[in-house]
Amino acid sequence: MDSGGGESMDSVFDELYRKYHRDLFQFLFYMVKNREEAEDLVQEVYIRVMKSYRYFKGESTEKTWLFSIAKNVAIDHFRKQKNWRERIYDKFDWDRGGIKDAAPLPEDITIQNENVEVLFHCLGMCSTNHKLVIIMRYINDFSVMETAQALNWSESKVKTTQHRAIKALRGKMETYLKRRFA
């Protein structure tokens, strides 16, 4: 799909929607933990896509460009939400599209069904950067390179942040479980 004027904006939009809508919704849903807010944010992503598509230069893939817009939409949303942490603990049906086997978490934090809720709860307490990396890498199955492009980071920053994010998440889970079963 090139932006050289051969295609109408409608057909470009339709193709982006068809290819990425499910992944985009899933990404935003994991970030905000609320179906209605995720749907609103997906609409905001598409509004920004419509406004800025003519500036897309093909320096990254459309997928990583789209997700970099989604990342900015999510961060803008968090900036507007003073109390997002209180509302981030909504339940989620992990049976549909949870962590995929193709990119499993390291063995030491392998998720058992009964621990999914703990993981979900603790992910909500992670920093935005840690959440972005964990969701992109393990839930959306982005490669290190795709994650770096979408976040506009170096690959080494992605790897370092991923390592720190998993360590932080593991620590939060251990603390949470100790308190819960103390």
C-alpha cells in the first residue's frame, strides 16, 4: 500500500482497519483495562491516522507506525486520567487472546490460570513503559525490532526495558502474593 496518491483514503483506511483492528483493540484494552475506553481510543487512533497519513513516509512498517500512534493515544489518555490506577483493575477474560504460547513469558513467571488475575493486577501497577513493552512483546507478539520502531526506541532500550519490566512485574507479583496469603 503506497501513499503516492493511487489509493483513496477510504481504501487505505479500510485496509489498515482489516489488517490491524483486532491487534490494535487488544493492545489498547490491555493498556486501559476497559472495553468502552479501548473502543474510544481505537477511534482516536483512526482519527489521527486520517489526519496524518499523508505524512507517513514508509520509514517503518504501517503496523509499527499505527502502533506508535496507539502508544501516543494511550499515553495521552493516562495523562488525562488522574485516577486511572484505581480503574485499571477491571476483570478481563484472559481465555480469549491472553498470553500466546508463541512468545511465552520466561519460565520463572509462567502463568498458571489461577495466577492470571494476579499478573493482570500487578501489570496495572507497572510503569507505562514497562506495560508498553510487556504488552507489545508478549501479548501482541511484536518482535524486538517492531517494538523498537513502534516506541521509537533503540532495540537495546527495548531489551533493557523488557528485562527490567519482567523483573519489576515478578517483584510486584511476589509481594502481592505474600500479602494475599500472609
